Amino acid sequence: MNCGISRKIYLQLAPPTEEDNRSSWKRICDSLQEKGCGDVKASTFVLRKLYPLCEEADWKLTISLCFDGRGWEAVDLEAGDTSDAHYGLAVDLGSTTVVMQLLNCNTGEVVAQESAYNQQIAFGEDILTRIFYSKDQPEQLEEIRLATVNTITGLMERIAAQTGIDTKKCLSMVVAGNTTMIHFLIGMDAFCVFSAPYAVQADQPGFIKGKELDIPIRGYVFCYPGKANYLGGDIISGMVATDLYHRESISLFFDVGTNGELVVGNRDFLLCGAGAAGPALEGGVVKTGMRAAEGAVQHICFSCADPLLVSEERTGQEQTPAENPSEAGTYSRRSDQETIIIGRNTCTVQLDVIGGGAPTGICGSGIIDLISELFLHGLIDLRGKFVPESSDAIAYRPEEEEYAFCYAPGLWFYQSDIQEFIRTKAAAYTMMEYLLSETGLGLEDVADFYMAGAFGTHVNKESAVNIGMYPDVDLERIHAEGNTSLKGAQMLLLDRQIVEELPEILDRMTYVQFGAVEDFLQKMTAASALPHTDLERYPSVKARLDHSA
Amino acid sequence: MNCGISRKIYLQLAPPTEEDNRSSWKRICDSLQEKGCGDVKASTFVLRKLYPLCEEADWKLTISLCFDGRGWEAVDLEAGDTSDAHYGLAVDLGSTTVVMQLLNCNTGEVVAQESAYNQQIAFGEDILTRIFYSKDQPEQLEEIRLATVNTITGLMERIAAQTGIDTKKCLSMVVAGNTTMIHFLIGMDAFCVFSAPYAVQADQPGFIKGKELDIPIRGYVFCYPGKANYLGGDIISGMVATDLYHRESISLFFDVGTNGELVVGNRDFLLCGAGAAGPALEGGVVKTGMRAAEGAVQHICFSCADPLLVSEERTGQEQTPAENPSEAGTYSRRSDQETIIIGRNTCTVQLDVIGGGAPTGICGSGIIDLISELFLHGLIDLRGKFVPESSDAIAYRPEEEEYAFCYAPGLWFYQSDIQEFIRTKAAAYTMMEYLLSETGLGLEDVADFYMAGAFGTHVNKESAVNIGMYPDVDLERIHAEGNTSLKGAQMLLLDRQIVEELPEILDRMTYVQFGAVEDFLQKMTAASALPHTDLERYPSVKARLDHSA
């Protein structure tokens, strides 16, 4: 195992004598130097602890070291051998959800994980509202900073209560978050992130003493550096999580939510980009859309006479129970909406609802399934337009003045929802296409596709291919990586080597801001069909369509 | 001029554009790297200042850097070119008096100097009382720590009031103090300094953020490292002040007060030692002794018929007016004690009183003159015993049951005072002799003798030679260096190179604890005559005695 950004070292020192009366601190330093720690800096906290601790512990001591970006600093001193109790914290600082892991830094084991809504939400559901709230208002910026810190310390307390481990004794913390989140954590005005020329205040703050940030750990907080305003530390962390920059084969990393961030490359080159994808994937603008919480339809399957339309993929999902609260494949059969008529077939609409109860809305992965099913069964055409005569479940809704599909009692998915979603998936696909075209590479050159985010783990890959959101490649090449931001934070906590590599990685990355790409909208229009205007790009979907036709 | 431990650099940066939208901090860092500052760390203070400062200042900025022991940290950012206002603080943290200088770090000029009693005195006049007060009493230790800090911040405020310069904007501070003082400054129990095996807690604390010590400067406080419990940072600083460790010729550095600390050596070797000298030199135990304050007799001269007894040295002193408030040579003739009879001569006792008023006691330099005059004029013998019949100014004092000399109306110098003093000067001389003998060198091999401390600047060198406190060498080889502890602090503030050299210097030093030397007392007995049992060691004194005989 590599050396992390913190160390706990048990020392058995000879007590001072008249012949060897080096100072207590020198005695410790000399011993650490022998163990290859170089020159270790003392913190006043440790200097003040030396007496009477050293004597009382009979010079059997455990010293805690934190890397400060340049070398080791001693941040704690304990009696006896406490080197087993060596903990650190990894944090994914999301604008909606903050996830924290307590790591055993000796074994790499995740001891506990907790998540909470980011308390910044009190100042705005979306990030822009928060930015405007605090813009040029130092006191309101401080409110947001404290909300951020309180979210983090709240998670520390919950983990402490849950595990009985004093999280205040954690040595280091690694935070991965987007550029705005890091600005708010440090207390920097974040208007710059969204305003031309998009030169932010600081995107490589490095190691900051926990105390300076009001985060009560022993040592330092490391914030993952960002590459650009829209390509923040969460993405760099994700890239580290997938390790794509070390490999010879080419990978594509994609984190798609309201914004899409991509990296394509290998150990020789890295091209990255970011752009708006739209809120559709997070259930934002869809009328009955919701976050992936209890009551959300997360998967939909039309079970018709023809069994070929129910793919193997759907029943053999890669999701792990921990990441997906309702087990995959446990579709509930709703008695009041048991069947719908599609063409001349009778089909059942099977729903997988988070929590197992009655559905109250639909989340991103459910939407992808639904659109895929609507498309494959001919309820919508390749432009996403409803074909009203195709099913009795499609109805014109006078109040909304548009057609809609009833996916559950009282829950309708509207024409405008589909259009909104298609814009999002077209943007996502186009980013991928554009970035690849910039490298002169095709999809066939990409060995692995890494889909980041909780969203990715829940999405049915085949559905995503069917509607042209994912490229039509062997599904085994598409990896749902889950919370890569958190994973990268965890990895850096345990491997100092990553800190050394980051500047070089950032240097190697070339950034494309899609908003500035000229023919982006044109490409996006081509990608606005289901799955794509150029059906040849989607041979497997073509085959399925041919089959169902 | 060398680079100090702080820098202020004026930057004129290009504002961000779409093409070059590096973050504000990266923009600054890149520019600093071009100027050879290497990787600069940001403090949260600076990160939070970036906006709106950079824009408002049109990217014309002055950044303040402090060396933290490993590299540069940005500790302040200001609009426009403020590089002229670059200040630092040098502190001599004495157990009695704390002296602070405000330095212009660009020019090296001392802008202001203030001194104050160390507020620790509230917890004990002498250092041992303070140590016992705080021993194993964390709350009382904290009282002493705060007294130390308050003394320092009080001086900062006085200097600010005097100069109009905001001392809180000072970048760095260098503190030179003995080991106990540094323990108290940091908040470490100091009992270890005086208790076997004399292994202190930390004697090389290095750079500590001002904030950690509650010292309100922008950057770091550097504490001069010590070599041993009794050979602290004040002595290492003094050694740096004399530069003796760089020279080929051999020097001897001597700081004598209640304790004596010596270093002998050159660029090839350094031998050092420390031992108790006794409080006589600081006016401590002498009955009418006092500190060198208003009313203290600081010089005495017996003006007799024979003009040869008044040496040239006495009228051509090297003291500067700034260091010696009452001008040298302005002896007051006191009408009520105008003349005394010595043998068959009529002499006047000329007094130089600090402040110019009536004398109220005698300080160290006055004592040395007085004993020298008493000895040269035969009022005391070579063992320091009064010869009552030699003068009408010697009388038996029934209350004290001993002989005494009346040096001013109502002010007597007693037999026991002389004995006390002789013990001190014998200890001082013996330390010097012993250390030299350890090197195999003689006085003749020593090119320069550096006498540290305010005491040294006021002492009449010839008087000190006459009584055997200084060795009998060409007086030009004896240098009164004043406050070398302060001077070394000042030098390090302005020259980072010294920081780099210190570890090697400390390594090179070999420490002798005189208390542990076997024949030390025997040697001291030999040195307990005036000027020495072996008069051959004092040819110039022998000549003067022969002349006066």
C-alpha cells in the first residue's frame, strides 16, 4: 500500500540522560528522520503536548503526521501505540448532497459513510441563486461558507455517533467538489465561475489547515484542484478514480447531470470539456420529475407478448444493493394500471419504485427507461413525437395543451418532457462526439466508457443506448462508476503520490468549453433524433427496431 | 542585500481574457514563479482577499510572502505598489527586559526601537520563581504565556503609535531568547530547563504562524534555536551577530550576566559553554546595587594628585550617546563628598550618575570601576580585603558588622559586596580560561573578544582588565557588542541564508556545561585574586600597580 497524506508512527525512544539530553522534540524528529520522514515541522499543539506526555508514556509514543504540500507536519502526539487508530475523511462536496466517508488509513477500509443535503440549499436550490445571494455581500458569503462547514461538521458528528470514533482526531480530509463549492468552502465569492471570462479566484488551493477553514480535524484539508470554471475538482477526482490517465488504452470519462463534464484520453493525452446538459436527467424540469428519492419510479419496463423486447441487460444489472436502495428487477405490478394496449398487443407497465410504495414521480433513470420503451414500442417517433394512435395510454391533456403518456395512475409524462429530455441527451451525446472528433478518434478507439455519478449506476445501459444517450458500443465497455468524486478523494487520502501527479495531469489537460464551439448546435440537432439522425451509428438499436417493426 | 525571510513583490498582471482565463491565484503564482519564488502557498487570508481586490486594483498588486521554513507562503495582498512598506520585527526576549525593533526590510534600517519590562515579572522577579509557579500548572503556564505575548503586543502597539506604521501588517518576526523564554512564549512547561538531565522540550521550534502564538502579524514568528538548556537562542543569535562562525581568525563571544555563556571558535570549530556567574554584575546582591537606571552610579574615578592613574581609556570611551544616556566623562563633582584621603594624597571621587542627579546606588559598570579604583589605589588588597588604614573613606559599619567604603554620601560598598563580585568575575574568567584550554588555545590565539549585553557596552574595559574580569589583552581586541541577541534577530529577518546555516552551526557546536567540570572550582579559586593569583597573566595591571606603588 502506498503512503497516504497522513501517517501515524509508533516510536519507542530512549529517555533522556545526561549524556544524551536532546530535547524531546529533537528526539522525536531524529527518530522520524531515521524512518525516512525527512524534516518534520512541529505544530504548537504538539509542542504543548510534549510534557508531561513523553515522560508519562515512558517515551512510547505515537506521532501523527500530515502532509502539508511540502513536507510532514506533526499534528498530534499520543501515549503508547495508537497507530491502529489512523483515520481520515473523504468528502464529495456536491451542491445538493454532501457525502462523507471515514477511512481507516492503514487498511483503506471505509469504516462509515454518511450523506446529507448541503445546507447551502437554504440560500438557493440551485447554485446560481446561491451565487447571486452572496455576490459582493461578504456577510452573506460568510453565511454560505458556514452552511458548507456546518454540513461537513454535521456529517463528522453523525459518523462519530455511529462509529464511536472521534472524527475530530482524523488527521487529514480530502474534499472533491466543483469550483463553486470549493469557493464557498474557502469563503471566496463565486460569481466569477459563471461570468465571462470565467477566470475563477483559485482552483488549486491545495492543503489548508483544518482550523483555517473551521473544520475540526487535526491536520490539513486538501481540496482537489480544478481545471477550469466548469471542470472542477470533482471531475479531476473522478479522473483519478478511473485511473484513465495512467493507462495506455483510451478511456472516456463522463459525468452528466445538469452539466456534463467529460475527459477523454490516456497516459499520453487528455482532452476535457464541459457544457450545460440541462436539468432533465436530475428530474428537474420534467413535470412529474423528481430526485431519486422514495416514491420515484427508477425503472420502467413494458412487458408485452414479445419476450425479445425485454432484454437480458435489464434483469442482469450491475447495480449493487448498497448503491441502489430498491433492488433491481423487483418491479411492482400495479393492479389499477395493469395493462395498456400497444398497437394490437396488451402490455403491462412494470414499475420499479424507490422504497417499494406507490409512485409519486419519476427520476432520471426511470425517464431513460420510459423514453426507451416508448420509442422501441413505437409510441413516439424518432423525433420523440407521440404517435397518439399507437396506444390507449396516450392522451391529449387539455390543461397542459399537449399529449402525454400515463405511466402510473395520475402520473403523466408529457410531450414537452420528452423534448426537454432529448435536448439533454443530444447535448450529452454531442459533447462526447465533439471531444472525440477533436482527438481524431472514433468510438471504436475508446476502450472504456466511465459514467460517473449516482445517476450512472442506476441507468439501464441498454435504455440509454436505445435513445442515443450512450454510444452504441458493447455494453461491457460502459462502466457505471458511481460517485467517482468521492472515490478519487478516498484514493488521494491513501496515496500521496496522486498529489505529486496532479500538477502534471492538470498541465496535460486541454480544455474545450462547448459553449464556445461554433458548430455545436448543428451537431446537437443531428443528435436530437432517437437514437440519432444517422441510424448507422446505432446498429444494435436498428436491429431491435427492425425486430419490433 | 540578501533576501530576507519575507518579501513584498509588486506585480502588474494582465487581466483575464477568454483566451487566458487562469484563476486569479494561478495568475499571481505563475508570475511569482517567473520571479524565482518557486511554488508559493496561499493562505486563506489571501484567497479571501483576491476578490474584488484584483479587479479594483486593475491587476496592479503587491503580494507579501513569508518564508515558512520550507518555502514561501503568501500572507497578504494589497492594491497597487506597496512594496516600499515592507516591515518586520526583531525581538530580544529577555527575562527582565524585552526589546523590539521595527525594521524596514527593504533597506535594513531600524525604524523604531522600544523596550519594556517582561510582564512575566508579575510571576516572579527571577526566572526560577516563574518556572516553579507554572510547573505542572497548565493554567498558570498559560498566564505566563499570555504575559509574554502581551509584552510583545504591547511593544508592537507602542511602536505603531510612535511611527504611525501598522505593526500588525508586519510580515515576519524573529525572536531571540533563552530556552526558558522560548518555552514560555510557546506555552511549554520550562521546569526541564533547570532540572537534570536538562533535556528541554523543544529548542528548535522554527517557524510558527503568528496566529498560533496569538501574535498579530501577517506571517510567521521564527524563534532562534538553542544549543542546550543554558545556551539558548539569544546566544546563537549573538553568535550570528558577531559572525564569528564565518571567520578564519578565532573569536571569543561572551555574554555575562547572572549566567555566563561563551562561544569560542571560528569557521572550523565552535566550542561553547554556560554556567552560573552570579547576580553581582546586574547589581543584584550588592547592598546598594541597582540596575542601570536613573540614579545609578555607572562610572567612578578617583582623581588624585598623580595624573597617571587616570587613564586615557577612561576619557575616550567607545560608548555612543544612544546606548549611554549620560554622556561618558561628565563626572559630577559632589560638594558634600568632594575629597577623600588615600594614603598621603587628597583625591576626589568623581561619579558618573545615570540621569545626572544625585546617586541612589551603583550598577554593574560602576562596581567594576569602583573595585578597580579601590584596588589600584591600595584600598583593597589582592584578595579584595579592605585595608582600613589606607583611606578615611573606609569605615567599620557596626550594623552590618563589616568594613565598607563610602562612594557617595550615605552610599556604602561593603566587604561582602566585593567578595560577591569577586566570585562572579572569577567564574567568568574561569569559564573563558577553561573553554580556551579545552581547545588547546591561549588568549594570544584569540583575535577578538566580543562582550555581549548592555552591560558590556557600559563597562570600562581597563577597569575590567584591572580586576581580572577581562583578560589582559590589547583593549582594541575587546569589543563591546551591546545587544547581540537583538542584532542577530535583526540580521536573520533580513537574511534568509542564516536560517539555512543554523542547523549546520548547531551541529558544529560542542557544548560544555561548566557545572559538570571537575577542577572548575579549583581554577576559580586561582582566579579569585585581583586581578589573578598568577599576576604574570596581567602584565599591564602589574605595570600600573608597580607605577602606583
